[in-house]
Amino acid sequence: MSNSKTRNSACPKPESKNGWVHKCDLDDYLGRHFPIPTQVVSNEEFYPLPQTAKQRAVEHRMSEMASANAKKMGMDRRRFLGTSCGMATAFAAMNSVFGHFFKVNAAEMSNPAAATEGKGITSSSMSRHTTWRRIAGKWAA
């Protein structure tokens, strides 16, 4: 039986180094590049908890929604997930599993202008590790 988490990929299977596999290497191998983590990750000081059923459901839902929305926008899923629409899709996927925690509407998942409309954002950059961003031409923490 085929398992999407163990499928063959263009990237080589990541090698364990001292018992650890880097998340970025595993994501490359599995072809999953989500804007938010779908399970607990570790800084290598402790072994993370296994992925829960709800986290797995978010990952599955996010993958389905992102593939459909990327196709509508004429781009591949990885590129789509790097856009504001991809982030809105990630929030909507989490809402569908955990309940309504994030304010996001359907237009934000397929229209980049709708994703920033009414939020006072003129330019910004988002990263999991970056704490500085540019809003309205000024740097803010």
C-alpha cells in the first residue's frame, strides 16, 4: 500500500545525523512546504511529540486546498504556499479542523489584493524566524 509520507521523491532520502533528521530535509524529500508547521518540531534539545490526528488532518486539508487554489491561480503548490493567498489557505485549513480561530474569507485564498485589503499593510515579509517586518515603509518589531 502506498503511503504519501514515504513516497519516492526527486530529493534523496534524508540521512540521520546523530539520531536527527533536519525538518527542511524531510520536507524536501516529502514535497511538503507549508507556511506553518503541521507538527511539533525540535531544536534538537529534545525529541518532539509525534504528529497528532488533528495535525495530520490539517496537513491533509492544507495540501488539498493549496493544490486546488494553486491550480486556479496557474502556479505550482509550493510557489502558491509562499504567497499571502497560501497563508490564508493555511489559516482556513486550520479553521476547518480546529474551529474558527483565524479571520479569513474565501476571496483571500485566491486573490492577493483581498489578502491585504483593509489591513493597512503596504509591504511586508513573513518568515518563521524573522521578527522584523516592513509596514508602510517603516521597520517594526
